[in-house]
Amino acid sequence: MALTVGDKVPSFNLPVQQGVAALPAGETLDITTAYPGKWKILFYWPKDFTFVCPTEIIGYGELKGDFEDRDAVLIGASTDTDFVHFAWRKSDERLAACDFPWLADNSKLLADALGIIVPGAGVPLRATFIIDPENVIQHITVNGLNVGRNPAETLRILDALQTDELCPCNWQGGEETLKPAA
């Protein structure tokens, strides 16, 4: 059964890869304990060394500072290994510049728990989870394998969630929220 909005993200200590300075050396990350007090933007892509995936990773990387300004951390993930992540980053300077952790969920533990593995294909869908500081999923978007997502929309939704107010359709940060009549 897939997790949904309102569910807590389970604790898994997964291999992680970040940067291109050194080969992976067994580093792991548990997103439920690694970033206390932070919002987490966890986004899965189907497979390294593909075509749509790097456009999304780079898109998120370009907004990393904007997410950090909102006390949010980016965490990328696929079911490839940490060594495959490293090789992909080394092969493309735009990916190397995306300085945030990439989970190597090759065991598919977290992806299975989230319910995002494509049956028969064994790869995750393009899924984005906005997770609050208490590790509760507050938003999920899932795209098929052939359509990239919009990182700016993830940022907009994070802004709306952080208002803790009623936000109308197409609301943008700084705009008025809805105030129900008393």
C-alpha cells in the first residue's frame, strides 16, 4: 500500500552520493533523522543516464538556494547505485553542480514503501514528496516516465504549505490567502 499525504515517511538508512570529489565510501542517509527542523523535498527519477531526468535534477539544482531560504533541503533519489550516481555526475558538469544528496535506493526499500515503483519496469515514477519537519508527507505529485516535472511548482506549493493558510488556485508567495467569513 502506497503512502499518501498525512503519512509519516518511514526510516531507512540508504546509501547516498553527493559531489564528485571522491568515490562513494559507504555513506548513508536517513532522511527522517538527517535534517531536524527542516522541510524535505524528496524527488525520485526513473534512471540515471537518461534524457528527461537530468533536466529535472538541474531544474531543482537551480532552485536549491530558494528551497534553502524556506528551510527546505533537496534530496534526489533513484534506484541506481551510489557508484552509478557518481559516474553520472562526473560525466556531466551540470549534474556535478547540483550539490545536494542523491539517495541510491537500489534496494527499492523507500521507493516500495512510497508505492512508486512501476510494475514490470522496476524503476520509480517521477514522484515528488514535500515532507514537513515532523516527517509527515504534505504533498505528492507523480508523473509518468515520459513527462518531466516543474521544480518551480514544487517551490510554489512549499510556499503555500508554509503559510498554514487557505491558498486559492494559482496562489503565489506574497499574495493574499483566503480568509473565510466569520
